[in-house]
Amino acid sequence: MYRGYVKVYRKSLDKGWVRNHKLWSVWTYCLMKATYKKTEVIVGLRVIKLEPGQFVFGRKVASEDLNIPEATIYRHIKFLESVGNIEIKPNNRFSIISIINWIAYQDTENKNGQQMDNKRTTNGHIQEGKEVKNKDKKIYGEFKNVKLTDVELDKLKSKFKPSYLERIENLSRYIENFPTKGKKYKSHYATILTWARKDVKQKPNKNSSEAFVV
């Protein structure tokens, strides 16, 4: 049923996540359960549409898969939500879990349905796969300099909800004020995600040494 692989970053060792065996099991379980491409799954009599980085979650199934009590699964899932690693959309039967920053950290899908690595530029920003071309991107921001595909814009709306426009405007103003630096941003979508990650890291959280550990 499952195919391909996921990336696990070594910084997890530094932040202590690996030492918490149950937390590490739940987190890597989430990574491996997440779909790497748009797909549809049937739950009961419902067809659920999933975006990359999402999966259908149920505590009972996770408990059986990991051999961890349901209550423990729940506590660790809520922890991952509190530190910004996942987003949970619950209903009365199951939940849809989204891995935050999945596209920035994990592989994207190419035209043949295979997984391929995102290419990183020398300044550390993500360059999307070659299939996403400039002609597929539209212009946003007050200064008409932020380029996003329709898919990227939808994902920003989903991740940041009311603040997504503010984040686009922040990038637009930055590029306008620092055009030389702005030219280095190969992916404006990835740049917004990177800035969001830095915002989270700067906010102290007594429950976590760092969010977005992947």
C-alpha cells in the first residue's frame, strides 16, 4: 500500500525527540502515513480527498499499529499539534492530519508518479521541481512581485488561514525594499514557509525544544 520514503532530519537527535521513544514513534508514524500526492480514500461511505502531507487518522488504528495505548497516542498527537508540526481537522469518526511544511521538507511528485528530491539553492531556499514553471505562477502582493501557483496559494490559505495575505504582503514589501536579496528566492512559496517556521521558533514554548522537527 505504501511506497517511497520520507526524510528524517538529524537535528531530531539534538532536540531530544528521539529519546522520547513514544513521541518519536508517533511522529514518524505520521510522516509515513502521509500521502505524497493528491489522492482519494474511502472511509465508511465517504470519499475523502487528501492533499500531499495529509492522512486519515484514528486513535484506535494508530494504537494497534504502534502497540501504544490510545490515551498515549492522543497526548502525543496533541503535543505535535501544539508545537506546530501537524494540523488536525477532527470529526466524530476520524481526523484528517496535515503535516505542516510537508512540501518544504519532504519530496514532491514528478510527472511519472515517482518521488524526487526538492533542489536546494545555495542560499538554503527550496527550488520546486521543473514541472512547475513561471508561466504557471500568478503575481500577488502590493508591489506585484510575489509569484505563486494556484496550488501554492491554496496551501497558504489552508496553513495560515486569516494571515496568509499578510504573509504574502510581508514578502512583497521585503522584495521591493531589497530587490537583490529577493532575486535569490527561487520559490516564494518556500520562502513564506521558511519565514513562518522562524516565527514559530522565536516564540517560546515550554512543551517543545523546537517545532517543525522533521
